Amino acid sequence: MDDKYKNEFGAFAPRPQVEKKFYDGKYILAGLIIFLAMVALPFLPNVGKTIPPPERQLDTPVIKKIAEKDRKCIMPTEWMRANHMQMLVDWRDNVVRSDEKGAPEVREFVSPDGRKFLASLTNTCLDCHSNKEKFCDQCHNYVAVVPNCFGCHLQEGKKLAEAK
Amino acid sequence: MDFFKRHFLVALAAVLGLVVVAYVGAQTKLQILFGVVVPYLAALIFVEGLVYRLIQWARSPVPFRIPTTAGQNRTLPWIKRDLDDKLDNPDTFKYLLGRMALEILAFRSLFRNLRTELRKDPDNPEGARLIHWSYKWLWLGAIAFHYAFLVVVLRHLRFFTEPVPMPIQLLEHMDGFFQFFVPAVYLSGVILVVALFYLLARRITNPTLRYISLAADYFPLFLILGIGISGILMRYVYKVDIVAVKQLALGLVTLHPVVPAGIGPIFYVHLFLVCVLFAYFPFSKLMHAPGVFLSPSRNMVANNRWVLHVNPWNYPVKFTPYLEYEDKFREAMIEADIPVEKES
């Protein structure tokens, strides 16, 4: 029964005996190895290493001057980590692009606990966090983000403004 | 419930269920499960399933060479063969490579897609006319989706490598070239989701296609849509601590897994859907990715006219030579005056 090939008209031929082997196995194996090697390639240099995330340095002169208990950012740290870029862009849009761009209140930022700040990257953020390399850049580099803030807002720019 | 709705809704419910599982799971203490155990498990299932399927495929006999009718096969020297004939019906390995490259990189088979339609035609006595017209939209949707997905996957290498290789940074730059919105909108993400919606709409709106679409067709579409949408939401709306995300991703590939605290649940939804995609891949239609390399009508030189190929499953056939036949029927043949080779 089993050695007959069957279709709806009945048995008509012995079941074909297909040799049990790999057909073009070497090509398939080569393709598989190439694929797995390509996938593994970017990860291989770091396998087994422990790569610590960048540590944000908070030991700038301005922060050190503030009493320990008063050292808090204008927004909660967790929120800032995820959303600071959105806030900076909102500030920029308010100051540069909104209808009331000259008005003093668009340059004012009130934190959730009621403190008032000047909405400014150079004068407010970079005042405390004057260590741009240790505070901004290393995380941006870590996740390969290139913000275009610092095309204009350079530390040197601030010094020039103070000198005038 | 009709056939289409059942297959559509089952797939949709499955993906939404996965989203809920990951969302709820990330809220509990199970972050180690969703952040470490499931990704490793998914990678293991992916590699193991891939090797298993490829071994299965390798054990199947390779069928006869199939010259395609789309191109003139090599024949008498005065029959003209242009470049497209040589590419469609290759007679040498060089042109075979050309055909495979066109198939894999440019989806040539889809580009030749035809659509058969009854068009209204007042000049025709029956008021309609059957036409077969070149239909490129499927090709466009497919190629847009595949290349966008490739760019998205390559872009994600920035979370898995340290330092991030230059080509990946360059790719990211090009992808965010138009610099609108903050963070900059990646074109590949937009194209990916738009192409997926087209491919889904195509299945739903075309009645013949809807009839043959099964849950296994809708599920990958919904799953990749879920991945795309959760990724886009995570980047532009429900932002997460990206440094912690990279710490987790690097931990996975350096084999020192860590689960940093404070990553939003949307990240775990995204990650879980990706893991499901990896685990699902080897057992689904998505295996067309390695399968395209093994398409028998594409990957063999059509040289049947000058090389003998023996069918691997030929079996010994019992046949009767003419003389045996004559021996058996000689007397009857002589009686009926049929000429014979031997008289007795």
C-alpha cells in the first residue's frame, strides 16, 4: 500500500525513492554562515565587556555653591532625562517664533514647585551645568544624538555677552 | 462571522493582546522577564528555527531547471537575445547572479505583476473588456516597506554598539535629513508605517485578495505596524530615558544583561513585539527572506538544452523492449499479417 503513489484515480506508480541527503547543502550552509556572521559582526567587539553608561557630572562651581538640600533642577530629574529636548525647543519657539516674542512673560519659566526661571539655555541651564562635555555631550555621544543647540549657544558666546 | 472578518480580527486581537501583556508586565516586577529573558529566548528561537527550516529545505530534492518564458532561452545563434533575455533566462552564472540580484534587491518578480480586470468598454458588444495591465503599486509598496524596514533596523544599531560606527551615524543623519520636529523625524519610520497601511488596505479592499487572506497574512502586518507605531510613539510622544534604554540594549548584546530602572512601559511594549516578531519569523511566511535565495525558478542556470540533468526522484521504470513484445505476440501478429522481425 505504502509503496504505491496514490492519487484520486488509484495507485499508479511506486512511491519515488528520494535519496536522503543535502541537496546543495554547501551553498545553503555558506549562506547561513554569512548571514549569521553579518548579524554578529557589529556586536562582536563588545561581547563580554561591561560598558558602564555615562555618569552625569554635577560638580560644577555653581552647583557646589548651592546648599545640598536646594540642589534640584527646574523639573524632576526623571522628566528631564526624557523630555529636556522638547522643553528647550518650546522655549526657543516661544522666544524666537511666537507672536509675543518680545514680551517678558515668554522668557519666564515657572517650575512645578513655583520657582521662576529665565527660559534660556545659555543663561539658565548652562549656568549650573557649565560642564557641557561632562553633562551634555557624553550622553549625546553615547546614544549618537547630534543636537543643533550648540551651533549657536556656545560657552564662548556667553562670555562675549558678559564682556559687552 | 464571515471568513475575512474572522481572520482579520483574530490577528488584530492577538497583536493587541501582546501589547496588553507587555504593558501590564512592565508595570509589575516582571521587567527582568520582558527586558532580558524574553529577548534572549526570542533570539534563540529565531536562530534555532532558522537553522531547522534551512536544514529541512536543504533535504528537499532540487527540481528540474525551469527556463522562464519571460526571456528567450539560449538557442540557435541567429535567434536574437537581448540583455533582458539573458537576465530573465540566464545561460551563464554571471547572468544568473544578475537575475538573483534583481530579484533580491529590486523585487523584479513583483515589478512584472499584472492585474486582470474587466473594464467598462462601450465599444464592446458585451459592454466590458478583459484587460491585463501592468500594476506597479504592489511593487512600490513592497519595496518601500522592505527598504524602510532595513534602514530602521540598521539605525537601531546605535543602541547596540559602543562606540556607534560611522556608517550608522551617517545613515541616521540622512534619515533625519529634513530636520523637522524635535526629535528630528526619520523618513524611514514614516515610509515604513505608510507602506504597511497600504499593504494592509490592499488586502482588505481587493475582494479576491481578501478572500485568500488568512490570519497568518494579517498577523505579521499588524505586528510590524505595532512595532512601528510603538516606536514612533516612544520617540515623539511618550518619551523614555534613552540612556537607560541603551544600557539595557548594550547589556543584552554584551551578554551582561542589566535592567536599569525608570524605562517607560512603552519601551517594553516595543521590545516585546520585536521579540515576538523574531520568535515568529522562522515559522511563518516571513521565511520568504531566506526563501527568495532558494527560489527554484530563479536560482538555477537554464542550461537544460546542453547539460543533462537527472531528476533526483526518478525511479526504475519497468518497460518491455520490442523484441520481448514480439516474442509474446508473434503468432497473433503473423496470423494478422503484421510484419515481424523474426519469423519464429
